[in-house]
Amino acid sequence: MREEAKFFEDFEIGETRTTDARTITETDIVVHAMHSGDWMPHHTDAEWCKTQPFKKPIIHGNATFSITTGLCLQGEPLNPHGMSYGYDKIRFPVPVFAGDTIKVNVTIIEKKDHPKKSTHGLITEEKVTTNQKGEVVLVAHHVLFVEKRNP
Amino acid sequence: MREEAKFFEDFEIGETRTTDARTITETDIVVHAMHSGDWMPHHTDAEWCKTQPFKKPIIHGNATFSITTGLCLQGEPLNPHGMSYGYDKIRFPVPVFAGDTIKVNVTIIEKKDHPKKSTHGLITEEKVTTNQKGEVVLVAHHVLFVEKRNP
Amino acid sequence: MREEAKFFEDFEIGETRTTDARTITETDIVVHAMHSGDWMPHHTDAEWCKTQPFKKPIIHGNATFSITTGLCLQGEPLNPHGMSYGYDKIRFPVPVFAGDTIKVNVTIIEKKDHPKKSTHGLITEEKVTTNQKGEVVLVAHHVLFVEKRNP
Amino acid sequence: MREEAKFFEDFEIGETRTTDARTITETDIVVHAMHSGDWMPHHTDAEWCKTQPFKKPIIHGNATFSITTGLCLQGEPLNPHGMSYGYDKIRFPVPVFAGDTIKVNVTIIEKKDHPKKSTHGLITEEKVTTNQKGEVVLVAHHVLFVEKRNP
Amino acid sequence: MREEAKFFEDFEIGETRTTDARTITETDIVVHAMHSGDWMPHHTDAEWCKTQPFKKPIIHGNATFSITTGLCLQGEPLNPHGMSYGYDKIRFPVPVFAGDTIKVNVTIIEKKDHPKKSTHGLITEEKVTTNQKGEVVLVAHHVLFVEKRNP
Amino acid sequence: MREEAKFFEDFEIGETRTTDARTITETDIVVHAMHSGDWMPHHTDAEWCKTQPFKKPIIHGNATFSITTGLCLQGEPLNPHGMSYGYDKIRFPVPVFAGDTIKVNVTIIEKKDHPKKSTHGLITEEKVTTNQKGEVVLVAHHVLFVEKRNP
């Protein structure tokens, strides 16, 4: 695995990058339903969907979330000084349909000391996923736990 | 789809339920890597894992998260008065390995008015996923947007 | 696993319930072909299908059968006093196409003593799967081997 | 598709053939659970299985059934004069575990006139699936609806 | 596994056979992307594809290649005297889209002694895969390492 | 999609890079068998494998080949001046088992003019895939069709 050392001090607020794009397909909806066991009618009951405002199946928010994470990691090196700490917020403002093409913009939005460990800090990167119309379909605040070079 | 009407007023802090259990397999790790495109070495490079404290591949946090959601929905009726609003917090305190068996405890932990829409409130349910040893492997705060019976 | 004890005596002829619905997709056809190894042209050779009365690929009867079973089990508790004994009849009267939405009606149609074991009886439940037009696409007679409370 | 014409008169009681073998894997269990939505603890809750006589997860009977059908069709020509009519009996006498290798013996066991259509007859082929120890794990009576050469 | 002994001497230049056909679906594109990790935009970014001469996603050449191999093996017996040596040439002259139906023509085009082992020879079979319009979509020269009956 | 322009003149013989590693699992063997339809006993009949020199199932050469390609593309930019022309050679010198971890070394080994189009040249990159012991498990000569900056 290709590594690239990046300490807490090396992250800068406002750093940003954009991922490649991926088209969501009906297969993605079915694969996520199968793997998660989430067969709610919003995703896999086309007749029920016809009675709803969005008219046709939408992909699970968690599938968009997982694919967002995958897009962010394509070709990224491993940072031996950081690890995922969790998420502080996830929102799904606009539904994603089969045929939509999504990509992700990732921006560093916050840096702060870890409340208990003086050797590490917490970095928040905001992932904003958009569809081919530029609509925001997902926002996620990913928190990284990163070692300090000079604690 | 079986429906069960539940208004904002019907949720009570402390309400709790436990899901069925599911054993995580190597197949689950590979299926999630394939679907998300996340092939980080923690999950799919067994040689690299041998050099790490956890020694063998761990499943992606997002896979545990998706499976947690699926377990919570098995056999649950659709509530026509509520919808998912997002997540306010996700943490992965303990890694999950192939062979671990997980289940989820869901508890209503917060109720509050929606800041802008007086017709709806926000309900937070805490999902706590544990493995066969009783260790907490995932905590997620799921926020529901629920209609009020008497706004 | 949530359990619900139900002895032979507790089953009543005529008991009935209906499952949630699921839309069959092209993905389901391909996944079943892949898993079973059944690539007969009815399912996966669209050109050959054009020469047949049904004109386009149909899903494998066994796939409809497996999905029928899955729909019947969603949210059902485990009965510690019963187990599957087998099937006495399966018919596929109408083909299922990608885009069709199916659900299952399950009815207890027969109760009888087990020919050899006086401690158990045999219960037959009829699963009738219908599409969105109300056409019957599958009928299966599932036999359960159930312990008697008072043998 | 390679075709081989075979009329009702061409089938003989006692005709028999044996398929290739296939090893059932943990992946097969998970793929069937995912596709069918059948996550009963017998198949996917290893902790619960430890409390049962069979001690470890067993594959779904319907998965063995689907794979049996697939094995029977590998390399078989299409018979333009016959089609599947359904099944009259399916039994699962011995459980199948990950690691077991199964194959199928197919024998013509019955020929009879169709009760209503004088142009066709019904052929029953018995599929007997065995594991690597020679134990019978599945028996299925498959009924074919076959055109008569000389009605 | 059904075996059929075929020595080097038994192969004849010009021997030819045609496989069954299989329709390529969107699912096949996604499954191959997932399994290989090849998410190049030609296959899974429908928006980018609109800017290209071929206008819509095409399946990966390697997927066509793998499916070609699978079609060639359906129902083929195992030859205990031969094994795959490798490929000497693969070309993808025409793209394959979801909805195309492909089949393969296999012809023995070359026989020669193995340069070092006098007990074996090398047989080249040419696999030519065509779509429903008769266009050649793949050519592969498969080399077999085959034992001689009379070295 | 991130692009990086690279003309024929920009490739240099001897240029080399190494990909990330990926552990091959039993799931990968089954997924490839399912997708390709190649259920030869070398891959999916564990009993037959016990009678062979390699003793246990090996993954399909084509699966190693597809995964090799995927590893090579992870994080690679799109070159708008080049496209895949095909393969001139593929060999599988050592079998790959579930549990092996593979990575790929890619080296430019040949540059030549295209025989007919003076505007383009042919670049051969050699992909050498090795396992965790350093054994070469696959060699593939991939030919790229690349535009010249100054034809």
C-alpha cells in the first residue's frame, strides 16, 4: 500500500479535492438491499413508489454514503498517522435514482485538539456528494483522529 | 407494505427493542469492498493486517453501519408519518472481524421540536451494535423527522 | 432471534397473512443465473426470447420460489417447535418479468398426524405469489413438521 | 442454444445421468441469504447454531435446490418439445454445510398422460442430490410437460 | 466431473464449435467493475460516456473475455491430458453494450511441438465472440498444453 | 474523471510502478465462477482438487487477470491520448489460492510505430503479478494504442 505521511499540522482548513464520478444503477440498489437486508418499499417496491412524490425507486441513503466513501478513497494513499474516528453528521437532502451520476467534493472544515489525548487532534472533512445536475444529494462530516508531529 | 401509524407524540424516551443477530463473514467484507470500491488494506490486504495491532482483516465500518440498519428494519412496519432525517453521530469503537455475530439495540433517546416546521418534530434513536462478547462495535444516532398529531 | 412458540394444536386451517411486496429486477435474473448456474435462454438470451411467445427474458421459477420464501420470513419469529419438512407441490402458472412486483399470501390449508411419529404433526401452508396485476405466478405447498403440545 | 428434440415417447423410465459436482461455500450461504432475504438463524447466526444439534450454519434448502437445478442444466441441450411443469415433492433429509461437495443423479421415474391435453404427457424426473459422503441431501420430483410425437 | 480423453494427436486443425448465447446486462457491467475494481468512466460514468463516440457505457473487455471463457466451458468435459497454457493474443475490435447478446465460435488453428518438452504439444484454439449483428467483439488465441499419446 | 495527457513520446522504456495489494478470498473464486459461468473442478470442486497436485481449489486465471487490471487502474488518471489495444501474451505460471495476497508491477517494455496509422504508436506494458512469497503468478503484455504528439 502506498503511504503518505500527513500529521495533524499538515492539514489546512479549506483544502479541497474532487473525486471521480460513478453512475448509480438499478444493480446498485438491489446489491445494497441484498447486502444490508433493507428492503423498504422506497427502494424495492416500484408499485408503492408510484404512489409517492418521488414516483420511482430511490437508492438507500446508506448506499450513497458507502459509495461516497469508496469514491473518496480511490487512489488515495494510506496515512499512517491518521485513522477514522467516526461521523458527526450525515444528511440526504435529495434522493438519488438509478441513472444519476454522482461525485464527491471533500474539504477540510475543522481542526481541533482531542479532548483527552494531547498527542492527537481531530480533523473534520466535509464530503459533499452531488448528482449530474449539481444538486447536493449527501453531506457527511467525517472526523479523522490524527497524530501530531509536535504534540 | 404493512403500515403502522406512529406520530411524534407516540414516541417515548426510553422505548427500546433488540434485533435479530447476524454473523459477519469474509463474504460480507468482500461484498462491501466490491460495492463501495473501498479496498483499503485494513479490509482486504491480509499481509498488511498482520503488521497491525488487529492482525487480521476487519470489516468496513460502513458495512457494519449498513447491516445495522438492515437488522433494525427486518419485520418493522412502515410509519407513514415519519422519515429518516439523517445521522448526528456514528462511532466504531471496536473492530468487527469475520466470524463475529452482531445484533442491535435501538432506544429512543431524544425528542425535540423541529426548528422551523411546527408541524413536525425530530426523534433521535440510538442504535448500539454489539458483538457476541457484548462489546459495543458501533453507535449511531439516527434522527427521524416525524409528523405531530396535534401540531 | 425473536421466538414465538406455536404447537401443532395452535395452527388453524384458514389462518392467513400477506407479505410485503418486492419488485423483480433484471439484476435478480442475473444474480439467480449466476448463483444457480442456470443460463437457459428463457432467462439470459434476449434474442432467443424474441422468438418465443413471452418475447423477453423471464426470471427463473426457482428464483421466484426463493424470493417467495424470503418474503414470507421477513419479520417472522422463529418457532422452536416447528421445522420445514419439505414441499409437496410447486407450480409456476404465469411468467415473471423484470419490473413485476410480487407479494405472497400464506394460508394454512391442511393439518394431519405424522404417519410415524405420534409426537408431531404435519401442517401444510399454501404460498400463493401474485404480481401487480393480481395474477398468480407461483403456488407452493410448504409442509411443516410441528411438535404437539399434547401428543 | 443447442437444441435436441425429445418427444414424450422418447423418454424411458429408468434413464439416468449424473451431473458434475460443486462445493458449497460460505459465500453460497451468504449469497442465497442476500438474494432471497432469508436470514433465519440456521444459516447466518453462528452463535445460535452452536446451541443446535447441527452446531454450525447450514445452507438454505432452497439454495441447494437452485444449485441442484443449475447442475442438472450444465451442458444440457434445450428440448423444444418440453417445458417445466413444476415440482411434486421436495425433501431435505440431511443438512448441507459449507465445505460439502454435492452432485445430482437424475432418473426418469414416471410417465403419464396429461389429464386434459391429449397432445402432451407428464414426465417425472427424480433429482437426488448427494454430498461427498454419499448421503442424500435433497430429493426433488420435477415434472416436465412434454409434447407427444403421435398424440 | 465428466472426462473425455483427448491427446495432442486427436486435435485437428479446423475443428470448430459454437457456444450458447448470453445477453450482456447492466448488471454484468457493474458486477465486473465491483469484482475487478476497474471503475474507468467508459464503463460506469454515463455522463462522461455521453461525450464519447460510443455515447453510453460499454462493458469491460476483460468481462467479455471472462464470459467468453465461461460460454466455451458450458457442458464441456474435462480433458485429463490437457491444461491451459495461456493466451497469445486478445483483441476487442467492437464495444459491447448492455443488451447485446454474444456467443463464441471456437476453432483449432494451430498445432505445434512444445519447444522443450517432447511429451507435449501446444494447441491454439481461436475464440471469436460475436454480437447479435454478427460483429466480432473479441478475438482470443488460447493455447493449450496437451500430452501426446505417442511422444 | 481526472485526466493526465501522455503522448506516445512521453512513455519511456523501463518506466515502472507497483500497485497496492489485495488478498484473494474464497468469495473471489465463487464470484468469478458465478459471473463467468466457469465451474471447472479446479476452482469449485474441492473433492476433485484433493486428487490433484495442487490439493485445493485455485482461482481462475481470468479472475487473477481481471483483478490485476483493476489493481493497475486504482487511482490512475485517464489518458485522453491512449486506449487499450489488446493483449499479446498472458501466462499463469503459479496457481493462486484463497488467502494469497497479490500485487502487480507494471513496466513499459516496448514502443513501436503502428503498422498502418502514422499518427499513433503501440506501447507494451508488462504486468507481472506476484503473491506474498514473491512468486510470479501472472504475466500479461498489455498493448496501448497511443497518439503521437508529433506524428
